Amino acid sequence: MVTPPETLDPRFYALTESLELGQATCAQAGRELSALEERRFEGGEFKLRPLTSVRGRPTYVLQSLAGSPTTSIAESFVRLLFLLNGLRDAGASQRIVIIPYLAYARKDRRTQLRDPVNTRYVAQLLEASGADRLIALDVHNPAALDNAFRIPVDHLTALPMMADHFSTGQGSANLVVVSPDVGGVKRAQVFQELLEARLGRSVDLAFIEKRRASGKVSTGRLVGDVGGRAALIVDDLCATGGTLIRAAERCREAGAIAVHVAVSHTPYAEGLEAVLTSGAITDVLATDSVGIRAGPAAGRKLITLSVAALLGQAMRRMLSGKPLAPLLTHWPVPADG
């Protein structure tokens, strides 16, 4: 008797680059990773093969697109594309891609003549390789992400987890949420509202003007009052760390008594190191969306939140047919939420 496809259990895969996060995510979802053969050959070629049948089954693939000392961003992306194609050829009924850190997402529009739109190119490649649905975490511009893809996209955020952390650890402090640039004001507003809901009181908002000319960035006017307060600088990404450091220094100059930085992604070890060694910054809260990329400078100044619980909850809800919307506003999510 042939088992109907709709009753077949799904398969879960994570490539080597994201294996630790994949294992933790599956554990949170009450599942196990499926066996995957990964072989590397001379000259940089590779082979990826599921070791159990996927025919007629939905498949989940987790891969964070960040570079490492052994694997470039481009290679991580190509390996993901090859696996998706292989799963489609092997008969998988559906291919859901979980990308905690989506590289190339900052170049989402043309700002100069002949500029590429990398977010759209990433979308086209994923769709052409057989992706049926995308789950991403704190991308640079969620609206641009939605517009780039034709397949369903679920955009998760670590902001509720971060708000829960600060409402517990800094609940009695006089807080002000700060966006390091104008483009991040919406993100800061969302974080401000999450904090206010948890603290049961109002939290002010400030932002810093950032100007870019001839490839050089300068920090301009601070809009808002941070004097005598603990500033919470919120951003999606720590790249070189320059924007966060300049924002922290501006807050200190304006009288902030402490400067806490909260970022979702730290894909470049050098940038994280620069932020951790800045005297203007009290501590840094970051997720493990790309793994732990901290050197000896971290000490107690780096606080890491694991997104495995968030991704695991999302997976659980998808498997049971529940919406993911509660994950955008609550953490932890009630069992009946």
C-alpha cells in the first residue's frame, strides 16, 4: 500500500556551515535533522545528497549565508542552490528555505546608474532552484524582500527576544531607544513599542542623521534626548561596526550614562571586534544567526541570544498549521497563542 504524500513526515536539512544552528532548531521543534551526504572534491567542487528518500515529502533546509574562514558567502549560497535543485529532482513535494542571515539584502534598490539590485537576483536564483517558501530573519528591508520574491515569504524578527532581555535586565533604568540612522527608524519604533508593552510605561525614541558622500560616512545631528539615560541602539546588522560606534560616541557626547547595542546579525568578525573594543559602548546584544563570531575582546561585553528557539517555534507552528504572526510581537509565545 502506498502512503499518500500528505501523510509523509517532512525531512529537515542543514548544511555544514549552519549545522550547529540547524541541530538546535530541530531540537526546539521536536524534530531531528535528516542525513545528508556532503563531499568536497579537488578544485572546490562538491556533492550534496540526501541519504533517505524525500519523494512526496515536504523538506526544510536551513542555511545562513555568511562567510567563514573556510567558506565564502558565494559558496554557501551556491551550495544551498545545488541542494534545493537536488531535492526537487529527488521528488520532494515542497522545499521550505530557512535563511537566518540573508546576504546581499542590503543592495535592494538602485541608487546610481547601472546599479545592481542584488536582493531581486537572490530571489530569482532561489525560485529557479525550486524554493517554494522562504523564512528569513531581520532582513535589512522587509518591504524590498517581499517585493523581490514571488513565492511566499515569512519575515521573522529577534526584536521581541531582545525586548524581553532588556525589559528584564534594564527594566528600572531610564531608557531611550536610538536608531543609528534615519533608515532604521521604523525598526527602532517597533522595538520601542515592544519595550513599552513589556515595561508598562513609555520609552522615548531618538535617531541620528547619517550622511554618505563619495563613499564616506559621517554622523550628523542627534535628534532626541539621551542625556542622563541608558541608550539602546538597535540595528539589523553589524558590518564594519563604524555606524554603531559613531552612534554610540554621539550618544555619549549628548550625555548618555550607558550605551547598549542590540543587533541581529554579526557576519564579520572584524566588525564585531571593533564594536566590542569601543569605549563608548557598554555591551553588545547579538544573536547567533551566523554562529558565534567573537574573539578574545568579547569577554562579558558580548551577550548572545540563540535564535534556535525562535526558528524552532516557527517550524512547529508551520507543521501544525498555525500562523507565524504571534512570533512578531510576543516572546516567549504562549502555548495557545
